[in-house]
Amino acid sequence: MRNAVCLLSGGLDSATCLALARREGYACYALSFDYGQRHKVELAAARRVAAALGVERHIVAAIGLDAFGGSALTAEIAVPKARSAAEMGRGIPVTYVPARNTIFLSFALAWAEVLESSDIFIGVNALDYSGYPDCRPEFIQAYERMANLATKAGVEGRTHLKIHAPLLELGKAQIVKLAHELGVKFSLTHSCYDPGAEGRPCGQCDACLLRRKGFEEAGIEDR
């Protein structure tokens, strides 16, 4: 089995991406981040998903992006609620965390080199999403080119890194259907940006609304 590093937030998309990598026969090493996010409950979800899908190892790296702030997920900035699809489609929202996927992929790249792995999986999605610049195909392609210039393994020709983003061009309903096909337990995942004290989703943030829309369009119950 080929080793793969799989970025795992605990959300629906990353859980689906991990399940897909497992189905394709990879030995998966899951990587999550405690980056100072206000919705740390997602890390408990990541641990549940990693255990359920049988990863080889699961690491939660503490990197503290809240030291910089600049996002509603890492600073005292209100999370937008009850936005329409049109509103979500305009501009880059305050829930964008500066350079987050660039940083996450850098950690994944380092671990992949140690594992002598040529494969990194990330569950980014350019459709039905909140306009994040680091979820675009152009970003993934550019990062892959850079990664193959940046490592000893790449320079020596021992590996040629591939960043797999299998959900990139899927709508949320398509992701829900794929997750259902893969046997992902929806109840293990967490999507909300602003959960309550007991971790229950708010139901009104962009992530909650997009998740609900996906399940409704897919005709599948969200447990």
C-alpha cells in the first residue's frame, strides 16, 4: 500500500476525501490542526473520523494562527449568519483564515517527505463554498509545482508529489452522495463555524447552511 497524508478537519468534505483515499488503497496518515480556531469541537470530530476509517496514524499539530487573528474563526470577529446564497457568493468572507491551506499543506508536505510518500489528499472544494482563495484549482496546481521544487526527495527524484483534491469540482450535494456511497458516518462529522457551548451546530453560519443545502439537494438525511 502506498502511504498518503490526508488533511482532516473533521468536516464532511475532509472525511469524504479520507474515505476516498482509503477506497483507492492508500495507507492513510491523517493530519489535523489545532490552530486556535473557535470551533475546536471539530478536532473531536476529526479523531472520531480517523478512528472510524482506520488510519495508520493521526496527528493533531498545534500551530496557533490565533496569534495573528484576522479571521472570524481565530479572533473576536462575529461569524456571519443567515446569509443568502447570493451573499455567500460575493467576495471573500471574514471566516477566511489567512494562508491557512498554504500552511496546512506545508505541514503535510513535511510529513509526506518523512514517510517517503508522493501523495497528499485535501478536501478543498471550489463550488458551493464560501469563496476562499486557497480552495481554487489554480492554488492547488501552483502549490504542487512549488512542492516538487522544495524538498530533498523531490530534487533527488525519489518522489514526485501529487496533491489530490478529488472534491474540487463537486457541488455539496454531489459530495454528500459520494460520502453516502463511501459509507461515511455523517454523525461523526462537524461543519459549524460557531457551535454552542455543548458543540451543537448553530444552524445559521455559512458552513451550516451549505451543509443543509447539500443534504436537501441530495435527498439524504443528515444524521
